[in-house]
Amino acid sequence: MKRLMKSVLLAGAAWSAASSMVMAQDAVPQGGQTALDDIVVTARRRDEQLKDVPVAVSALSSERLEQTGATDITALQQQTPNATVQIARGSNSTLISFIRGVGQQDPLWGFEPGVGLYIDDVYVARPQGAVLDIFDIERIEVLRGPQGTLYGRNTIGGAIKYVTKRLDDDPGFMARGTYGSYNQMDALVSASLPWTDTFAVGGAIASYNREGFGTNLFTGEDTYDKQVTAYRASAEWTPTDQLFVRFAYDRVEDDSAPRHGHREVNSTTGGFTPPRSVYNTNAGIRGAQEVVTSGTSLTAEYVVNDMLTLKSISAWRSGDTATVIDFDQTPQPFLDVPAIYADDQFTQEIQALLQGDNWSGVAGLFYLDGESSGAFDTIAGNLGLAIAAAGYVNTESFSAFADFSYDFSDRLHASIGGRYTRDDKDAQVQRFFYLGAARSPILGGAARPIFATRTNYMASDTFEKFTPRVSVSYDFTDDVTGYGSISQGFKSGGWDMRGDAALVPQTVQGYDPETVTTYELGLKGTAFDDRLQFSSAAFYSDYQDLQITTQQAATAPAVGVASVVDNVGQATIYGFELEGRALLSDSLSTNFSVGYLKNEFDEFITLLSGSPVDISNLRSPQNSPEWSTFWAVTWSGELAGGDVTITPSVSYRSEFNLFDAPDPVLDQEGYTLVDLAAIWTAPGGHYQIAFTGRNLTDEEYKIGGYNFAGATFNNSISAFYGPPRTFSVSATVRY
């Protein structure tokens, strides 16, 4: 409780500083914009003004994302407090997300994400192909803290909602071309056409191409390049004022070159030293990287009467990935990993939205039927082995949920909700040793017998949980609302797909779900004649039964890689967040955010040594920078008869660990990113030219890594880095 009070006081101090800054501004001149527009979100599955929602939620409109030069969903990391939204290590389009220090680093099949991703209310179960490019969107919402009541399993850190635009009543056309650093050449075309008064169709095609930031010095291939094509199509039918039906389709194809990391230390064999450029590598493994994901959805909404609206969301999604990762970053196969992934899912959600005189709510049912499978080799040259792992996880999930709000008076409001979830899972886990440091027969290598069967089992289990949420809010004035809430979420249990039962027999028992219970106090609203909009929250989270992956090289008499996924213990997480936007004058506005996060292990029990040992004093949670801040200022004016906006922005993240085990080689120091975006729009709004500069100070910062220190795997410590300084110019035509 003392920690919670400390967070509240820190939040109050930050809020007072922000208020003083705005109060010091002169009055807004007459003739310009004198108030900010209201922000509407669907965080509680119904349209509400942001200030009325007792949830910590960031809402980034398409206009704001455009003004700051955001290109894909990873821009959320800079602009959202206490969030990590990054491309996964060794990947170009796999998403890794943490919110308030809770998430999942490992995208391997069988592991569940800790932050839920939704595209137009459709749950995306797997992270492959989930680094969504920003086009044709209305807004992105980031819900911080467990969202177990309305969004269910695997949202213990929070949820990200990617909301696309509905089709216009009038025909529309947009084309954009972009050229930039590293021979970046992007193209986007979108159009919508109302065929009748009640039926419209639309679609978009986007192509993103860029040469690599670095080079594979051994093969000559680019590294960190981009070759992505994205498609989107929709059809909307509104036969009456009461009925709306939407069919949507999306597809992403990523044919970028394999993304290898940078060797951070000298090798123990072969004399390899770190390349001068952090984007260069000497990786020797060859093979294509191909990612294809696609999805279709059918949404129907029927207004029965003023009190009841029914909504159905049916969706199908699938994905296939082939990739190669060189962990040792040398031409020799000391630690090479070719891998394939496949997944598919069907989801069905039924919602009933209800509205009374002084109450409102939503209730519904959710069903998921999904399969995630894959195979990979660990080609260990020093051991003369190919360690093959393969398996699948089938999940059938059912849940029922409800959340209702009641107005006790014009000022006092309360809401209560809960969700019951049942996951039925079955899995197969296989792990074999093959002699010879080359691909196994499972991954297309030469046919040869299994040298040793390390793991080969099938398992099934049921994981079920009731996750409640309750909140009370009070309108101190017509413009300012305070709230307090208690919410809970859980992430489903499972089995370690890398588990070596010969080294760690308990791996066949699997691991249990993890849970987070969060206590939150918030204050949000508007001030100074609607020239300031703000949201603030202080939170305290009790994180139980953490699922942590520990990997360690094993040597004679037992060889291989010991992988253990355990419910290692518990952590305490607390902090505060403040964000908002302010209209400083008729031509000057600002967006800002501040996040403070304290994440500490209270208990970290490992079984890797064979007996339980608490090593919490040697561990520190990953992806949990203590401070994260963002500040952008937008100037609007006239130039050459048109409208121009210029937005410089700066973001900061304090030091953090990439892994739970601190490592001075891989741990990232605090860093600052400086960006600049300028947009000129011709009279009439049909033509637009934009200039964007990102990471203007050319900061080098790590976003992921691998740590296999020691002679067994050639001292393989590698890191993956965020983009360097880049510039781009784009031209847009709209009609």
C-alpha cells in the first residue's frame, strides 16, 4: 500500500507540473482553433468519451500518427507510456509487446502472448505477421493493465486495438508514393465505391520496399531490409437504419531477407570479432524467410430497439512462416536455427449492448478454435548434432462475459463485470538428436536415423478462470472525472515446445496459467476551456505464477540445451502514467506522455539445477524501463497557399534489461529518439507532400538479443538494433 501511495503522489506531482506549464500560456487568440475535439474510444466495447472510461487507455488517431510520421504499429512504443511494442528478435514482422512490464518475449508456437492484439475487434492469437503497417485506419487504442473481463485470456498486460476506417458514403481514391533512405520505395493505393445507397466496397494495396541497413559480410545479402506487400478489402451493407453488415479481408506477405543479429563479443573458435556496423553480420546459414498471414471477418450489427443492440463477429485467420536464424553470427554452424511455423484460428463472438435510463452494459459469448504448430533445428556444430524440435498445440476456448455500469447520480458511477474462460488444450512435443551438424530430415536435411529421442509425449489439460473487474468513478466537475478500479487477467498455461525431458524430466508436466491483479486510481478530463485533455493513472499490480523460460547449455556427460518453462514465482509492479494534448495557441499544439514503472521480482524459483532455488536477488524483469516519456509539438500554418504542419518529437526510455538475467553486454542503456515530420497540403486537400526524419541523432539501441555465452556454442551473444537515422519524402493524391 505504501508503494501505491508513493505512485499516487508521484503522479500528482507530474500532473501539477503539466498543469502549471499550460496555465503559463497566453490565452488562445480569436479566429483560430479554441478547443480540442472529443476523443471517442471503444475500450469497453461501446462508444464512450475517453474521459468517461475508467480504464487507462491511449487513443492515437490517424491524424496524430500521420503528423508524427508513424509508419507501423511499433510507433506505439514511443508515444505510449510504459509500453514496449517491437519487432521480435530475428524477425521482420513478428510482434513482441509488453505493457506495464507484462508480456511475452518468446513467439514460439505454444507460448501465449501477454498483450492481446485486435483488428476491428477480431483477436489475433499469434504474433507472426502482426507488425501492422499504418494505413486506412481510424485510430489505435492501447488499453493498459489486465483486460480479462471484456477481452479475456492473454490480455494480462493489456490490449492493442487496431481500428480501420469504415467506408465513406461518397466515392474515394487515394494514392501515395514514398522515397527515402536506403532506397526506400513504398506505394499505397486505396479506393472506395458506393455501388448503391446501401452497399459499398473498398480496398487497399500497399507495397513496402527498402534495402538493408546492413550487410551479411559472408553471403552478401542485405540485413534489416524490407519487402512487404499488404492487401485489404471490405464490403459494407446497410439495408436499413437498424442493420449493418461488414465483410473484411486482409493479407500480408513478407519476403524480406533473413534478419540476423550483431555479434557483441569475440568468438571462442574461428577468431570472429564484432562487425563495425551494428547492422552487419557474418551469419552463415542460408535459406528464405517467408511470412504469409491472412484473415477474413464478417461483422453484423442489429439495433433491436433503443435499449438493445446485437452484434456478431465471425473471423478466420491463418499464417505460415519459414525463417532462418544464425544465433552465433559466424559462417560456421555453431548455433544455426532453421524454423517453420503454421497457425490457424476461428473465432466467434456474440455481443448484446444494452442501454437504459441510468445504466448501460455489454454481455456476450466468445469461442476460439485454433492450432499452432511448427518445427525447428538447433544445429550445434561444436556438439556435432542437429537437435530437432517439433510439435503442435490445439486450443478450444470458450468464455462468457458481462460488464455493466450504473449511474447512482449525475456525478457518481460504478461498473462491475466478470468473465469466465475455459481453455481445453492438447499438445504434442517432440525433440530428437541427429548426428551431423546439418539440417535434420524434419527440416529438409539428409535422411538419417534418430540418434536419440529426448522428448516425445502428448498431453492435454484444461485451464479455467473467472476474472472480475469493478470500478467506481466520480465527476468532480463536468470536465474532470476520477476513478478507482480493481481488475484481473490471466494467461493460459501450456507446455514447453523446446523441453528436453532427458535433461529436465518435469517438462512433461507443463506449466500453469499466470495471473495479474491490478489496483488503479485515475484522473482524466479537460481543462482551460477544453484546451487541455489529460489522462493520468497510478497502479499497483500483483503478478503471480510468472511463466519464465530459462535456457542453458548443458555439457558432458549430458549434452544439449536445457530449456525450462516454469511458474517461477511472483512480482510486484507499480507506477503511474500521465498523457495528454494541449492547444497552446491557434497554431501550436502539443502531445505528451510520461510513464514511471517499478517492476520487481518478489520470488523467482528455478528448477534448472534439479531442486527449487530462489534466485530473485539475481534476476530483474525484462522490458521494464523505469521511465518512458514522449513530447511532440505541432505548428500549423500556411505556406504557398496551402496548409502546413511541422511536428518535432522526442521520446526517451531509461535503461532496461533484455532478459530476466541481467547482462552488461546486452542490457540497454537509456536512450533518446528525435524525429521530425512536416506535411504540406494543397488548397482543396487533394494533394499532399510529407517529409519525415526519424532517429535524427542516429542513436544505436538494442531491441532484442540472444545469449548463449560459453565455449559450447562459441560464445554466441548477439543483439538486434532499432532503425538508424532515416529520411523520406512522400506525395499523396486524394479524391
